[in-house]
Amino acid sequence: MADIRVEHLTKTFGALRAVDDVSFAFPSGKVTCLLGPSGCGKTTLMRIIAGLEAQTAGAVYFGDHDVSRLSPSKRNIGMVFQYPVVYRGISVYRNIELPLQSMKLSRSERIRRVDEAIYLMGLTASAAQDVSKLDNGTRQKVAVAREVARQPQFILFDEPITNVDAASKLQLKRSLKELTRSLSQTIIYVTHDQTEAMTLADQIALMEEGKIVQCAPPRELYNHPADRFGGWFLGNPGMVFFTAALSGTDGARALASPLFPAPIAVSGATGEASDVTIGIRPEHIRLSADPLPGSVPAQVDRKTVQIGGQYLVALTVDGLANHGFKAKVAPSVGERLPASGPVHVALPLDQVSLFDAAGNRIAATLRPAGAPNRAQ
Amino acid sequence: MNAHPWRQRLYHLVLWVVALAFFMPVLWIFLAAFKSSGELVSPNPVFLFRPTMDNIIRVVQEPNFLDYLRMSFILSIGSVVIAIAVAFLAAYSFSRYRPTGTNFIMFLLLSTRMVPAPAVVLPIFLMYTALGWAKTFHGMILFYVMFSIPFSLWILKGFLDGVSLRYDETALVNGGSRLHTMFRVVLPQVKPGLVAAFIFNIIFVWNEFLFNYILGGQGTTMIPVLLATGVKQGGMTDWSFIAAISFIYMLPLILAIYVFQRYLLVGMTFGTVRGEV
């Protein structure tokens, strides 16, 4: 098994830099999700890797081989598109078998591969059916099975679940999860859906404006975003941000904000003292009708129930420059909170991220002033 | 849209009346084929009559009829099949590679169908005479191919535009060549378009008279020319003969249209429904 590497890959469309000097390695045997908002260049990057789009600059390597100038048919890859591509008028079985016919395989090997792919994707019951009669979700399974049966070196998925109805979506996601685990193949999976990425990926490469801004396993990416974009993009809702003042010098830094009852000691942050941004996930914010350790008074503006029974609580804290924010609390907590009125809010310091003026994460540890610095 | 039941019945009645009015000449021909000459030219229309096969038998025994019928089949099917093959290749290129000025080129190609036939028959005749193609089989086939390509191209391009580019890309990624992609993957997706183009063009060639009369020779005459030129008997127009020939000649086309009518409908609405498929 080989990895996929791209080096200084750039693709421009007129003045637009869809892929902007990306150097990155997709490790072998792992599922890497390219995640980002629409138009961030993730599909273009994948299409360049597939050979369906020519790069403006840079190179693509499969293992040690430079495949930059190779046609898609010679790259030995499988690709599943957003829209289920199936050959209408023929059965599921024939759809999967069709590309194998040009591969000079023995009949028994062909049958074995098709049967295996059908079994893996749970298509046994519909194998003899005409694909024209299937729903989009099953058609997409057929498209995936066709690629799996070919046993290519790499499989690329371009938002394969997007055009599938809600019921089939869950089923397809489960099938893909099982498939990726059983294949142990180098897989690139493009999506703008973070839940999909979190479910399927071994690692997520987060893209913004043509660049990969961070790559990490899903949990790490979620808990420790490298910049404000990562914090904002991931989560539902994303991280909430507040501006705060970082004062003092190296070794004796203090962070002041109306969200803390007293200045917070900051260690690890270097450079000039300045305004910074505090970021915290809404579900990490603690709320209570009674005072909590390290809490400040706040006002509930409204609370709404979300899917799963969690409450989304809109709050304001006196003195906060950027006024309201939202916290997400468990049903047991949310039920005890007033629909509006005073509450107490606390930000657990181990869950707080700091970002500099450019939006990049500051590697710093926060502790209540006067508490021993365990980081040292 | 839900109309009142009585109003809906009225609409249906009007539709039936209009459809039957359109069908009347065809019905007249069909009935005439089985009438005697006397019944056919009688000043008072004869609705009840004893059907006779004499006209049909006479037509089949006519020395040139079967040769002309055979030529109608060969020229129609041959030229339309060639035209569709060429048009598919051209439509694929226009749809997938979109050369500069695609729309204008397509307009130019179709313009030959916009000119009235009598206006172009002379220049084409002169051209054919100069090339030595007049009254030849290949000249006649080429002419019908040329006339069938533009319309087929328009129909097929509409269909190909509706087939997502992802089909081509999947086939390429799956290791297929461009030809494999075109013929094994994309072509089956536009089957309704191919049938629609075939039927539309065969209707034209099957019934074409003027060019076959001017450009064709003894070995390339089709039935419409026989209908127009060989139907005099004793200085009079032989209507029984016309009716019998027409009846026989219309049958294959009516049968084909009946079998493939759903494709005709798709062909007539091509380009109106788009999207990834």
C-alpha cells in the first residue's frame, strides 16, 4: 500500500486560487477526510489527485511515483461521485461487473469480486434488480460496490452521501463506515458535513480558501482547533468567541474578561501582550441557577430544545463587548434553568482556547490566579 | 389542476374530435385501398362496401413496386443509421468539449433544414451533376445522410447535455479509454434520444419525394416518386392504385411510430428537463 502525496499543488481558475500551494500526505491505509465549507477547494484537490483536473503547479505522488501527468485511467484509483453514477437499464450485478470485464480477470475471479462487493455493501437482495428501479441511496451503494470490486490502489469519495434521502443517508453512512474499516485502504473522503467526517475519518484535513489549515484525528481537531476558523466551523453551533485582554510579561501573564470573576493566570503564551480571543465550545460552558466555582452572573434571554433533548441557551453577560452568546447544556441542566432571568455561568479553564489577533491558537495553559502552575 | 368532471369530459371530447379530424385522411386512404374504382370515385361517398383485395394484389404485382419499396427501406434505414452514427460523434464532441462558437456552428448546421426544399434542389443538383453523383446510389444515400445529420445532432446534443459528466469521469477513472467511455458508458444513457432521432429522420426520408425525383435515377427511386408519377391509367389518375400503395407504404411507418411513440415524446421535449442523471 502506498500513500498519496501532493507537493506545492496549486490550481487557479482565472483570478481564483482554488488550491493554494498545498503540500500534504494522505497516509496509506487510512481514511482522510477533506473537510471544509463549500468552495474551499476540497473537491478540486481531489479531482487533481484523480487526474480529472490538471494542476496549475505542483506535483502528485502515489508512493514514489510522480503521477502528475498520468491520465485518470492509468492511476489505478476508484472514485465515487456526489451523484450516484449507475448504468441504467442493467442489473446491480452487471453494473458492478462491467468495469471488471476490461481488466482481463478470470471469470471465477470476476464473480468472486462482484459477490464480495455486493456482500460488503449489503446489496444481496437487490443484485438482480435493474438499477433504474432503485432509490438514490441504493444506487450510490452500487457505485461504491463497483469501485470496491475493482480493488484499486486508492478510493476517492466526493461527498457521496449529499444527494441521498435522509433515511438512506444513515444506512449508507453505516455501510461506508464498515466498508472503510474492512478495506484498510488509502481513502480520501471529501465532505462539508462534519458529522460525516467525524464518523468516518481516521484523520481530518480541514480546508479553508484553498489551503489545508489543520490535519488531526477527529477528536483532537474538535478539541484543539489550530485557529478560529477550525473552532467556528466544527461543532453545532461552533465555538463561541469573546475578546479579552492579555496583560503582563512572559511568566506573569494575566487574562481579564467579564466572563471570569478574577484575572486568570496564563502560562506558555509568549510575545507581546495584546487583545486575544477566548474560544470555548458551547457544550463546555457550565450553567447553573446557583453560583458555581469561578462563575459570573449572566442573564438567560431564551432557551430552546435541540434534537437529542439538549438545550441551547442564549445568554448575556454584563460588560462583554460582543454581547450575547449561546451555551449548550444537557437536558437535566436545561430543565432546571429559567426560560429567562438570572443564572450563573462558568468557563472551565481546561476547555478554553486562546487565539491571537491573526486567529491562530496560542499554546497556553490557564489557571486561576494564585493556583500552582502544573505546566512547569 | 382539477377541473370539474363535466368540464374534463368536454376537454376529452374536444381532443377526440380533433384527433379524429386529423385521422380522417388516413382513414380515407385505408378504406379506399379496399374499395373498387367505382366506389372510390362515386359522387356520393360510399361508407358501406364489400372490401376487396384487388387493389393490393394489383400493386404487389406491379413490376417496379417491390424494387421501389426495397429502395425506400434501404435508403431510409441506411442513411438514417449513418447519420445518427455521425451525429452522435459530433454531438458528443459538442457536448463534452464545447468548442468555441458551439451554438453558432449548430445553428449553421441546422440552417440547411430551414431553406425550402425547392430553393436548394437546383444548387444541389448542379453540384451532384458536377461531381457525377446524380442518379447514383451513394449520391442519394449521402444526400439523405447530410439532411438527417443536423436534426439528429440537435436531438442528441440535448440528450448528451443531460447526461452528467460524472459518467465519463467514472468510466475514465475505471480504466476505460475515451472510445469505451463514449460507446459503452454514455451511448446507452441516450438510447431514447437515438430512437427519437431515428424515428424523426426516417419519417422525413421515407416520405421524401422532391430530391429523390430530381437527384435519383432508375435504381434509386422510392415509393413516393412512384406515387406521383406512375399512377395514370388511361389518362386518368388511378386513385385505387394510389390508395393501395399508400396503405402498404404507411404501414411500416405507423407501426414504428406506434411502437416507439414514447421515445418520440421524449425527443420532442428534449432539452426541457435537465439535471444530473
